[in-house]
Amino acid sequence: MLLANTKDRGRIKPTKKVEAFCPSCGDHVHARMGQVRLNHWAHLPNSDCTYGRAMTAWHYRWIDRHYDKAGWEVEFIDENHRYDCFHPDKQVVLEIQRRAEYDYIMEKTQFVIDNGYKIKWIFHEEIFKPESFERTDTHYNALSYRRFTVLEILQYWADIPNVEFYIDTFAKGSEGRSSKGLVKLKPISSKRGSYGDFFRIRYTSVF
């Protein structure tokens, strides 16, 4: 996790010799300052809380860049859901995702739009694996007609205006330091397209 709670319920970035607590479970957390991963808060080894676990440097940097942006709140908790980044005035939720976890993405997307917010997913470039997809100047093309989880997700939400999907095509190189590799995916739902459209995902550059 990037932010932890202090005794007075403030929120603080990883800092040595400061007593801090997990925003979800309330247990003590400690600051980890290292070269391999970005500075972050971590639970003690015997904790079973999953809040903030398994986050990569790419994920942390995307969140950290929004920490200093006006209007954005990071690691925002809404009921039992945690948003990576949330802009209350614009009513936009930004989620950073490395893997195509079907149930997680579907459930969180539904929760967000049911609460009247817009959600933007930013996927790591590895979500379209080179052995499964070919990238052209305009499309991601599946190399077989096997159904992929990411395609199922994109097709399901294709006609919902409050749901958008992006790919960070520079994810491996920039590790989340820049948005310049961002492209917006343009899926076509089964209601509007042909069978083959399901396996061809058009995209456009954001910059």
C-alpha cells in the first residue's frame, strides 16, 4: 500500500519510525524502503489481510503519480471496495490492472457504475500476450479463435459509456513513470459486430 493511517487518522506515505495502520484492517504496518520495489507499507508476516498486497512497481507508480494531481484521491475506500485513484468532482474511478482477473474486474466495474461513477481501467501491456495476440497499427488481433478472458471482459462492457479500457503499451519500459504509451481500446459488442470482430480489438492513441 502507498498510504497508511496515522493515530490521528491522517494518511501518510512510507516513513521510517512512524506508527502507522492499515486503512482496511487497522493492524500495524511497517515501511519498506528498497531499491527493487518502490517504498511502500506492508503488513507484518502473520497478517491475513490482503489489502495492498501483490502490487508491482508499475502499479505503485501509476498510483503515486496521481497522488500529487489536484482533485485525485488515491487508495480510496468506498464501503468494502478500494479504488486505486478516485476523482470525486469528476466522479471517475481509475483502476490499474496487470492481469485479466475476470471475476474481480467484472464485480468492481459493476459496483462502480451502480454507484453512479465512471471507471477507467488501465491494463499492463502483458494482458495482450505476444503468443496470443498480434499488434498492428490499429488493432490487437487474437492469433486463434480461442476465447480469451480479456476479450470476454471487453465485449461485455463494450456498449456501456461509463466504462473505458486502456493499455499501457510502454509498461515494461517505463514501469508506470509515464502515460505516453497509453492507448484506448475500442471493443465491439456482439450486438453490433460480426463474430470476427470479437477477436479484433481496435485501439487509438491517447496522445
